[in-house]
Amino acid sequence: QVQLVESGGGLVQAGGSLRLSCAASGSKFPISSMGWYRQAPGKQRELVATITRRGDTNYSDSVKDRFTISRDNAKNTVYLQMRSLKPEDTAVYYCNADFPLTGLYWGQGTQVTVSS
């Protein structure tokens, strides 16, 4: 079955950087869009960034100019480079992958904590 495994989360001071990775496996079909979402305690899950197979990107206003999403189609992997991190970026970050023939899949989440 399809699995998405995130890595790269952790604790960082405000102003620091982290790079998240998410590798999809278990399907021979190509992935269309991939994305990152986050959920802070007591809040709803929100969009961070998405990227299409050809590389078109979309960002939430809160992370635009600080975060960069990219992907490696050969590796079925999506990345999120996070810079100038703020305490309000603290959340569990989830990746997803849209397989047109089988549906949308989510990773298990990785914790990002930004200390002030």
C-alpha cells in the first residue's frame, strides 16, 4: 500500500532553518500534486505549500518568501525548506500526495518546534 514518510522535523531557535522531506512509496502510478500542511495545537490543519508534478507552486501568505517547496519526481519525494522560522510556525507538519488513480494519501506528521 501507499506510504508517505516524513523526516527532518525538530527543535530550532527562532530565525533558524529546517528542511523537511517526505518520501512516497508503494505505488507504480505517478503522483500529480504534493503538498505540506500543518496543524498547531487547538487549531485546524492549514495549507503551507503545494507543488504540481511540473513544478508549479502555491504558498500560504504566512510562509511566502520564507519557505520553499520542491520535489524530485524520480524519487517520489517532496521537500520543504523552511527559513527565518518563527514561534508561530510551531506545529505538526504533514505531507500529502495525490495519486490520480488511487486518491490522496497523508503522512504521519513530523513535529516542528520553534523556540523564541
